[in-house]
Amino acid sequence: MTEPRQWTRRCWQRLIGGAARDDGERSYDYSSLLACGGKVSQTPRPAGRHRVVVPHLWPFKDEYEKFPGAYVNNRIRTTKYTLLNFVPRNLFEQFHRVANLYFLFLVVLNWVPLVEAFQKEITMLPLVVVLTMIAIKDGLEDYRKYKIDKQINNLVTKVYSRKEKNYVDRCWKDVTVGDFIRLSCNEVIPADMVLLFSTDPDGICHIETSGLDGESNLKQRQVVRGYTEQDSEVDPEKFSSRIECESPNNDLNRFRGFLEHSNKERVGLSKENLLLRGCTIRNTEAVVGIVVYAGHETKAMLNNSGPRYKRSKLERRANTDVLWCVLLLVIMCLTGALGHGIWLSRYESTLIFYIPEPDGRILSPVLAGFYMFWTMIILLQVLIPISLYVSIEIVKLGQIYFIQNDVDFYNEKMNSTVQCRALNIAEDLGQIQYLFSDKTGTLTENKMVFRRCSVVGFDYCHEENAKRLESYQEAVSEDEDFTDTLGGSLGNMVKQRNHSCRTVHNGPMGRKPSTHVAGSSFTLGSGEGGSEMLHSRQAAFSSPMETDVVPDTRLLDKFSQITPQLFSPLDETTQHPALETLHIIDFFIALAICNTVVVSAPNQPRQKIRCPSLGGMPIKSLEDIKNLFQRWSVRRSSSPSLAGGKEPPSGAPVSFVSRLPLLNRMKLASPVEEEVSQSSGGSACYTDTEKQNRDESPMNGKGECPPAQSLASSLCYEAESPDEAALVYAARAYQCTLQSRTPEQVTVDLAALGPLTFQLLHILPFDSVRKRMSVVVRHPLSNQVVVYTKGADSVIMELLSAASPDGASLEKQQMTIRDKTQKHLDDYAKRGLRTLCIARKVMSDTEYAEWLRNHFLAETSIDNREELLLESAMRLENKLTLLGATGIEDRLQEGVPESIEALHKAGIKIWMLTGDKQETAVNIAYACKLLEPNDKLFVLNTQSQDACEMLMSTILQELQKKYRVSSEQPSLRVDLLRPPVPQDSGIRAGLVITGRTLEFALQESLQRQFLELTSWCQAVVCCRATPLQKSEVVKLVRSHLRVMTLAIGDGANDVSMIQVADIGIGVSGQEGMQAVMASDFAISQFRHLSKLLLVHGHWCYTRLSNMILYFFYKNVAYVNLLFWYQFFCGFSGTSMTDYWVLILFNLFFTSAPPVIYGVLEKDVSADTLLQLPELYKSGQKSEAYSPLTFWITLLDAFYQSLVCFFVPYFTYRGSDIDIFMFGNPLNTAALFIILLHLVIESKSLTWIHVLVIVGSILSYFVFTLAFGAMCVTCNPPSNPYWIMQEHMLDPVFYLVCVLTTCVALLPRFTYRVLQGSLFPSPILRAKYFDRLTPEERTEALKKWREAGKKNQLPSQCTDQSADKSGGRPLPGPSAVFAMKSATSCAIKQGDISVCETAFDPQCSESKASDMAGSSGS
Amino acid sequence: MAMNYNAKDEVDGGPPCAPGGPAKTRRPDNTAFKQQRLPAWQPILTAGTVLPTFFIIGLIFIPIGIGIFVTSNNIREIEGNVFMYYGLSNFYQNHRRYVKSRDDSQLNGDSSALLNPSKECEPYRRNEDKPIAPCGAIANSMFNDTLELFLIGNGSYPTPITLKKKGIAWWTDKNVKFRNPPGGENLQERFKGTTKPVNWLKPVYMLDSDPDNNGFINEDFIVWMRTAALPTFRKLYRLIERKSDLHPTLPAGRYYLNITYNYPVHSFDGRKRMILSTISWMGGKNPFLGIAYIAIGSISFLLGVVLLVINHKYRNSSNTADITI
């Protein structure tokens, strides 16, 4: 039902697209915007119609049959054609192309006797060939779709069968609305269904929607109210209710309906009750649901829009030139018509060779001229290159083939290579001017690795961990078998676990019927370990690199002090302050619980881990610990001496410690611990006693969660953000393991203290305004309400308790800790780590109750709810005590800095658009060489539009001043369409803009200024940008600067940006397939981008543009031969060549070489292109195919055709030559000219070229000889009988051909030679590199670079400034931060800030003086 | 959007592998072809590299040109077989509709086409309800002047020069492409039921007395049917065979040309000519080709010299140092 509608829409789009629309507007894929929270833009179906769903079981058979055919079944068909309708439908689609319509028009025109130029049938030949080829291509594509559909349709699921009284296997396609389906964990949902039962006691079912929206975190779905309470599984036999819901629509976030029981009681249904097709059941053993939408009516399918049609810039350009050709054609035809009229009017009487009309009438010259116009159009039709479009398509396929086969794009780890999803814009890759990149996951690996932490003012740098990471990297780069090299068996274990966890991620539709047995699915998982689908899952199942953290030995030492030994009364040496130890415990507890991580066990089926039986733990010891904590907290407030940390706790520890051995025995030893202790290389943190305890522990731990031991090591953490998981893993490394999480309580297994269950009172989730999150728990030990807060350092630092009631000493200590931590934080930030501060606050019950009351009010208020909640959070998150800080590394992907550097050199402006905070973004920008230390950095961070405007104009003025000084250009009119070329001006500038300010800058009034400003900057960093802003920025740049843009990203939040840009590239990595699905090309790593653009982009562009130019040349040159002949045949439209030869000349004899040329041409080798990214600029400037080159090519074509016609003409003038005898040398010479022209233009010729060219020539001769020999009367009324044979024996024929070919090609050949000697283009010069030995090459490269610098006169200054600044520390990131903080101050004062940055004035002075000096001399 | 795409991509990514089996690697083959590293000839066109080409072209073309030129000029002497042409100017035998106006099947002796000629022949297809043989405008407009050549000796009567009628058409045309219709003993019977073209004075079977040169295989007719490429053309009319090696075929003297004027050319401002010529291996006299060869050879040679200078001046620029410009 919906499918034809989509089809017509697509047709319409194509029609619009085919109508030579040049503005490049594209239809956006709204469905994926929807996934990012955009509004649905497709008109929803009329909601008036409802659908009623009754169980598909026989008691309701009557009722069921009331809706016959109303509901489609679950079979899907995404193919466009069926066997029956293929021909008509394909033809219909093809004739939406203007070019095809034009040729159809010609065919029809040729059937009009008055104007007929060729034999009627012969004009159809090219069209038929073209249509057939395209039809074959379409057919093959559709067949592929058909096979996939079939595969999906035949997946198996469990459907309730009345006959068998059980759930039986059935294919997806046989599922119908009203069926009961039972799914196990990790199975893919075959159709949209209402959830009726879940094995989860709370009636919850988790689904993973990555197939739909790319988000890999789990979403909860709720069993329909009233069914939750049922203990046993829903019995379809007894299900007597009916469901009424809205008609199918594509809104993923909406589902309305109700369930009516037999007693007319109604229960509302919402999207919370709906399981969507394509999602995967997670963490729930089994669910049962009733299908409400099936097949094409499922929300997923309704959101499934067809592929997008993009047209490349090159093709748009070619289309305009086709229009020029049309104009040329019209002019030529008008000339013909006019000429014919004049020719005819010269004669007064009837001519013996002029045939009157059948009725004996002689046409008037005007009318004859009019008819002749149309005849000419038919005759000269080849001028519009019909084969061009086919050839372009073939060439693009070839190019795509080579891109996909590039072994450099192969990613061993993922077993994936580049995916070209858009087949027709490969050449755009060679013309990119602006690159918009996401940060996380695109530039970085999006693998958050815990690197360092600072607790109570001590920095723990985790050197072993760092080493491990290095070794990991080496292991990865050297050998894919990385797991064995680190972490020993733990690594293996984790890896295996990952596999088993991933097993089910065969994509939402599953490649094969999912198996549900743990064992078999494991092998399945490893078997498919290469599929990129699996790797998109890594957010949920982190790699060993992230999960293993080697603890810092010092910290581990301190951590181990919470073991009884510390507090042993016998041990006099332990003088450490307990405060620090307790802080450390709190720090790790915060790491473990201050998050929203979902814990699950990987064994099949995955289930939420809960240990509700914690009551099994001996209450007594728990009480003891509680006492201890209570005492501590009391002391903390009462005894400053303890807080001072100088004296050991005197009284309390004795009693505390005396109980500890008991406690210690309670702890659960985990294998992790063991591994850790081994891998940390004899860190000697365990005493013998401990080991002994360890040995005992399995026995002791028997009481509680029985599988706890294996549990701890095999827990899977699924976090919304990888940072959270990293922290939890870090805590686990310190034996502070998050064991389970339910909405009410969190259990943490603390090595020294045993499992602690925290009553979860409240979670204040993370938001970007507060930049922090908090959990409020009741501490099981102290029984106090404790707030753990985790957030950005800038925020947390301001919320720390300013004044302590405990007096100066404690305060002083706090201040020292704070200062130290801040120092560490700055250090972390400088190293590009993502920093987080951890703090806590203890609340009294009354305080909490007070806050809770207010908070409740805020939650329930209707007006200003957001603000009230914010205020409420502020009330809670204050007077915090700083525990410490963490530094998490989001490591740059391999090769990112090099790639960015190369792309910069290639003249591509790179914008980084990220949702991250400014500091991190700037750091990463420096780390990946997006910003250079010498860059002048401007920060736009204002709170109002006016301020933004003022700031921008100030910066602009300054830049222009600098520019004027450095380039000595008196005035600079910045034209938006032609921005100044700052890369040549010697100023390197970068711009940082925050999301808030970006909003102002994107306002209409400021757009111009903003763009002007950015045109000065090589790099722009937009931080805190929303997905919508990302796409707006791209749109702005693309439409206002008319540049070629490329957007690259990996997550769902990049989708809109990817779709707006001319080329969207998806990084298949951590965050699902959403970005990849929206993209035109999908790569696995950012660094592949440089080869994709610099090599393949360049090649594709030059190849295709040269081929298109060649096609124009070829057609014009050949058709003009016919045109010139008209001057000698009374403009009567005679062709001096046999029609067959004429048609086949373009269709066969000269069609293969340009295609080969378009696929295989290689102007410069890949190595050279990568080494000299500057060569990319020729593509950006469209040097290969500009209006100039087009017209030069056309002129050359005119010249060559003139030569090709008139050399034989003068040779044979006045002789007894007949028409075909005259045409044959023309034709043959044209063939040689056209093919040799290609040879001249080719930069590299392989045996394939030779084969094809020789083959073309041979086929021409074979055909003409055979045709001439066999066709005596077969081609009436004219035939080339024995022409070629006669000519082959005639030396003059050869002489004419040789002479014609030489004369025709001489100018171009000479031009190329002179160009090569006198004014070689950079590309020509780069060609020499390919001939050098490696050593010579390096030498030459060096020279090239030096020369390049010398050539850029203004850049001298840069070099010198770099030299000069070499002596002092470069203004680096730290300076930027200084500046940034200054900015924020300025904002506070006057709402306006002028950001003069780390650019030091001395340098600019020296620049000025240098310039003055050079101008003086 | 598209879970389907999702699944598709996945399926597309490679054939699903058997559970437990080794993962099929998707690494592309590292072959020279797939990695676009095929050995290639990469010509770099600079003065230095192509210098020889220009000189070679010059050196080859100039002698050829001279050779052709000399040959062409030698045609002046009337020795060996002399060809007699008639020339027409401003006659557009290459007009599109004129060219088409014939029926090759009829001319090939097809009896059905004889009585029912192709539509292409309109309006010269039928006359007075009888099919025209040969039909069409080309045949209709056949040149029908007769030319006779006499040598006026020193004395009294002009002696007629023997003009050979046969051998002026292509062998393939005469023997393969053109055939008289089958049947009947005499030609007239074979052409029974047809009528002569409107402009003709006599029917096709009375073109010549020689049965081997009559009807469709009349060589004058065949020659005429091979439509000329250009509006000013000549057509071979007769052959004058040389009698002996000792005497020139046409000795010097006064000649008398007798033209039976049948063919009107005034309507199209045409002119008639009679041309006597011998032919060499390269056809009739035409100095163009020779001059062109000499000219192009010289230009090529000159260019070679210019390039030599350039190469000398920019010698450095053609080697690797050039890269650093």
C-alpha cells in the first residue's frame, strides 16, 4: 500500500532532479532527522481511521475475518519491480530523464516523413542500447534487493499456534496481525507488537533500538497495565481482549490506542507498550506480544525511505555544458535550415536533382528550410552525447569498484572496508573545500580509557596503565591478536565475553535466524566477528582496552590500607590519616554508583543482575561497619584533629579493627583482582595475610550471591556514555565493583568491606546546563543521606563548600586539596584528557526531607518546570566536599593528526563540530593538529547577539589590519564568494565558538560577518553544538559560500549534518549504524579520509572530468564533419557515411576507450598524491573541468573536424569520388584522430588501454570490411558496398588518413609539449616523482616544500615568527586557557569580551618590520 | 529510516558464513589491478622527449610530399591509358533525397522489386501505372549527352578515336551489385511490364547494343548511379586504350569533340566539361596532397627546431630539478 506511494514520490523526485535543476537542492531524509528528535514532516495518515486488532486465533475467527485484507502481513518487498512490470515500469522511470526523452523525441521525429534523415529504425538503436544497459543495471540492483528481502522474510520466529498449543517456528513473512509472538533475549522483533508479558518481575522489557535510531543504549518497554501482575505467562488461548489503535504511521515516538477487555474495560496503550520491528530484545529472558502492525505497516518500514539521489557538482557542470551543446546544435541546425532555404531560392525552375513532393509540388524555400531544421536535428543529434550518461554511469561504477577494493581502507580489526553507498558522487570527493567533522568517535576512538585520577590532592598517574595502553596500541598495530599480549587471560576472557555478548547483534533483521543457545551463539559470534554491525555495538560492550584498568600501585597501597592491617593495634607504623583512606573509599564508591550504568551478565540469556538476597549477608558485620562510618562522620564534624590528618585515629580504630578480620573474610575475591595483582607486576600490595584471606574467601562468600565470584569478572556494564563505563571499570579495578542496579538500590562490592547496598534515593541526571550529575543515596554504613556529584571541573569547583564550620585547619586542608586538584586538572586537560570532578556531600535526614519536599514541588509544577528543577538541583548540589578528579582519555584515532595536516595542506578548511565542552574540544583540536601552536586563536563566547556582533567585528578589523600589514594590500574587499585566501597571507588563525554564540552567529544578520570571519581561519571549532546547529552550520557554509562541503561523523547526532553536506561520510564505529546509513560513504577510521579524498577523490574527479570533456570533444568533432559536408550538399542533410557506421561509430568504435580512460587514468600515483596534498587544490578549483577548458576543448574539436573534413575535401575535389568513397577516409581519419587524441591526453597507458584502443580500431575495420563485403542490397537505399575494400588498396587513402590525423592532432600535441616544458602545472611536475627512486623522492619532496615556502612570499613571516618563537615556550593550549578564563571574566563584567589571544605582539612586530624591510629593499 | 538498509548492508557485506566457520575476510585482493598499480607507460610530454618525433615526422613527410607532388604533376603527359570524363558542376548529386531515390534491389535484378519498386523512388516510381525501371530520381536524371572525339589529322577527314565503353565501372558493381532481371531471352522481355524513366529517351534495355553492357549493367548507367560526393564532379565516360608503347595514346594534334546535346544544365547554373586524363597510382592530377605533405613536414621540422631551442634553454627544467619550480 505504501510502497507505490513511495515509488511515485521517488519518481517525482527523480523527475524534478532530472529537470536540470542546478541549485543542488536535495530532498532531505526526514525520517532520520526524526530519529534525532526532529518533528515528523511526512504527513501522517489520517488519524480518523483506527485499526482494531483481535487475536488471530479461531474463537475470534469471525471477527478476524471482518477485516480481510485490511492488514498487510509481515512480508516485505523493497524491490521496485516484479517480473511482470519490470519492462513498462523501468521504461517509465527511464523516460523521466530529460536526455532520454530528448532521444525519444528524435526517434519519433525521424518517423515524420518530411524531416526523416535516417532510416527510421536506425535512430532507435542508440536509445535502445542505452535503455537496455540501464535496465540491466536496474534489474541487477533490484534482484539484489529481492534476495535480501527474501532472506529477511524467511527469518524464523516463534508464533503461537492453536493447533499445537504452543509456540512454533514460523517465517517472518507468515506473521500476521493478531499473532502472538514469543521472543527470547537477543532476538530481533519481527513486527510491531504490543508487549503483553515479560519474564521480568517488574513487567519491563529492554530493547535495543540501534537498528532504528543508532542509539545503542537500552530502552525500556512496559507490559500493558493489568498484565504486569500476572505470574504466569500470558495464555493466548485465554486472551479475549481486543486492541484498538491508530492507523499505521511513521512516528516512532507515538503510539496510541487501548486494549479492551471482554468486560469492556479499557486499558490505555502508549509507545511504552510497543515493541518495534527491527529492535532487539535485551536483558529480558522472554517476552510475549501481539502483533499490531506487520510488514510495510510497521513503523520501521514506514520510516524506510528510498535512497537519496545526489548529483555531483561535476555532473551539474556537465549538464550546463550539455545545454551549451544544445544551443550549439540549434545554431548549427538554424544554419542548415537557413542555408537550405537560400540554396533552394537560388534556383528558379525545377531542378533535375531536386525531388518534388509526392503531389508534385515544390516546397517554398522557407518551408523547406523549416523542415530542414528538424532533419538537421536528427542528423546532428550525436552532438548531444547520449552515450555520455551511460558512460558516466559505467565509469562511476568502475571508480566505486576501485575505491571499494583499495586495500588501504581495509580495517583488520573490524574486517570492514570502505562502503560506497552513493554511487554517483565519487568525483565530488576530489573537490571538497570545507570539511565538517564530529569529534567524538570520528577523530577520537570513542573508547574512554581511564588514565589518571587525583584523590585528596594526590595525583595517581597510573603509569602501568599507561604502559598497558601503549602495549595495547602496539599489539593492535602489529598484530590483531591483541588480547594475549595484555592482561593475560583476563583479556581473553573479556574478549570472549564480548563475543558472546555480541552474538545477537546480527543487525536488527538478523542475518540468519537467531539462535538462542548460549553455546552455539558464541561460535556464531566469533564467526561473524568481522561484521561491522558487531562493532557498532562496542558502546555497550567495551573492548578490553577500556575495561581493564591497571591500578596505580601507590593508590592500591593506600586502598589496601582499608584492610585490617592498617588498623591493627600491633602495627605501630601506620600513621596515615584515615581521612584520606575514607576519602578514597568514597571516591571509588562515587565512581561506581554516580552514574546510570546498567549491569548485566553476559551469559545467555542476558539478564539484569540483581542480588535481592543481600539480606543473606551477616547483619552483624554490616552493623559494625555502619557504626564505624557513623562514628567517622561524627568525628569528622567534631574533631578537627582527625581532619587535620596528622594524628592517627586513636580510640575508634581499635574497636573498628577488631571487627575487621571478620569483615575481611566476608569480602568476595574476584578473579579480576587476581589478574590485576599479577599483571601489575608484583606491586606487593597484598600481604600474606591477605592472600590467605583470599584463599578463604570463596568459602566465605558462599552465603550471598552464589555466582558472585564469576559474576564480578563477567559483568557487562552498559552505559549511556562511554565515560561512565570507563569510571565504573576503573572502580572495579580497585575492587570496588558495581554489582547490580535497580531503580531502588545499587550494590557495590567493595573488596575490603564486602557488598554494600545503597538505597537509591534520587538521581539528578546529567544535563548540559548544570554539567554535572548527582545521586542521592542512603549510605548503608553511616545510614546518612549522601550526595555524590560528578561533573565538569569548572562547575564543581564553584560548588565546593566555601566555609567549613570546623575551623581554619580543615578549611585550609580543603583549600590545599582543592588547589592541588585544580593543578592536576589543568595538567590533565593539557594532556587532552577529559576531566571530571567527584565530590560528595553528607546531608542530615531533615535537610534531605526539606529538599525533597521542594524538589517534589518542582517536579509536579507545570509552569517553569525546567527552571524549578534546575533550582532544586542547585539547592542540593552545593557545599560539596571535593573527593578527587579523574582524567579519562578519549584517544585520538590512529593517524588523525597526520590526516588533518594533510587535508589542511590540501587547502581544505576543517571545522570541528562537537557537543563537547570547549576545553576538551580545543585540546583535541590541538592534539589532532587542527590547531597549531602558532595559530592565532579567537574564542567567540558571548551571551548576547550584540556582544557577538561587536566581538566579531573587532576580530575582523584586527585580522584585516594584520593582513594588510603582511600582504601590503592597500584595501581588502572581502567578498563572500571569494574570501581572502588567508593560507597564503601568512596568518594562521583558528576560531572557537560555543553553541550559544553559534546560535547568534547563525542569525540572518550576523551570518555574513560570521562567514567572513571564518574565511580567515583555517580551522573552526564549534563546541557544545547541537545536532541541529551542526546541520545549520553546514547548510550556511554550503549555500552562502557555494563551496563543496563534506561532513563526517559517527553518531546519530551527526546524521542531519551528514545529510545536508554535499558528501556525507559515516564512520562505522562505536555509535550504531545511523550515521553510516545516512552517509554516502562509510569508512571505519578517520585517517582513511585522507586517502579517500586526496587519492581517490582526485583521481575520480580528474578521470571523470577528463572523460566528460573528451566526450564533448568527441561528439563535436565527429558531428561537425557532417555539418561541414552540408555546405557541399545544399544543406540537404546528407550524411557522407553509411548510417550504420555513423551510429556505431559513437556507440561502439569509440565508446570503450573513454570509459577505460575514465576508470583507469592515473595522472599522478597514489604515493605522490599523499605526499603532496597540495595537488588536491586543482580539484577544488575545478581546474580539470572549467568553462575555459570546456570551450578550449570545443574549439579544438572544431579545428580537428575542419582539418578532418577539408584535407580529404581538397584531396578529392573535382575527382569522380562518390559520397561514401568520400566519407570513408573522413570516418577512418576521425577514428584515428579521436583515439590518438585520447592517447595524448592520457597520463598513463596500461596494457588495457592498448588492448581497448587496438581493439576499437580493429573492430572498426573488421566491421566496415565485413559490412562492405556482405551487404549488397541489405541496407537500402544506400550501402557502402565494397568501399572499404577499394580504399584499402588505394595508397591515397592511407596518405590522406595519415596526413589528416597528423594535422588535426598537431596543435594539441604541441600545446601539451610546450606546457610540459614551459609552464607545467603542479600535477605535471608531480608526475616526475613517480619516476624517482625512493631516495631521490625524499630529496625532491624536500626541495618542493622549500620552494613552496619561497613561493609564498608573505609566508616568510610565518617562518620567521616560528623561528623566533622557537626560543621561548610556544603559546600553546595553556595560553589558550588563560585567555579563555579571561574571556569568561570579561563576559561577567560587560557582556562583551574581546579575545586577544596567545598571539604575542613581538611576533607581529617582527612581521611588520620584516615586511617593511623587504619592501624597502 | 532504515533498518532495512541496515540489514541489507550487512547481507551485502559478504556472504553469511557458516556458524563456527572461519570469518571470511573482506580484505580486498592485493593485486596490481585492484590496487591500481598496473604497470603503465607514463609519457611525459616535454620538448626533450618528443623532439625526435617532430624531426621524424618532418623527415618522412617532406619526401613523401615531394614524391606525390612530382607524380601528380607528371600526369600531364598523355601516355598510357587515357581516361575520358565528363564533368558537371553545380549538380547536387549528393542531395539527401536525391541520393536515396533508388532501389538497389531492383538494380540487383530482383524481379519483384522490378515490378514493385521501393517507395524511396517516389515520385519516380511509377509512370502511367507502370513501374519505372530503373526507378528513382538518380536514374531519371542520368547524363545522356554523347561525346565523340575525333582527331583532325593533317589532312582531310577527322578520324574518330576509339572510345571504349566497358571497363569504366567497378568490377564489383558490374558483376555483383547491378544485375539485369532474370528470365526471358532478350532484355526487352525481361523488362516487360516496366516503363522507362520519364526523362529518358529510350528504355533501359536499349542503352547499348552490346548485351553485356545493356540494361542495368550498362556501365554508363552504373557510373551515373554512383552518386558524386561533391556538387562539382567528373564521371568516367570512356577509356582510350593505348595502342602501342611507341606512340602516345593521343598524339599531339587538333581534336574535334562532337557533343550530342541532350542534357540541360541551365536550370541549375551548371556547366559541362570534358576531361581527358591519365591516372597514376594516386589517381588523377591533384597537387594538394603533395603540397600539404611538404608543408606539414616543414612545419613539423620547424617545430622540432623550436623545441630544440626550448629544450636547450630549459634543459634544467626537464629533469628532476624542475620539480622545485
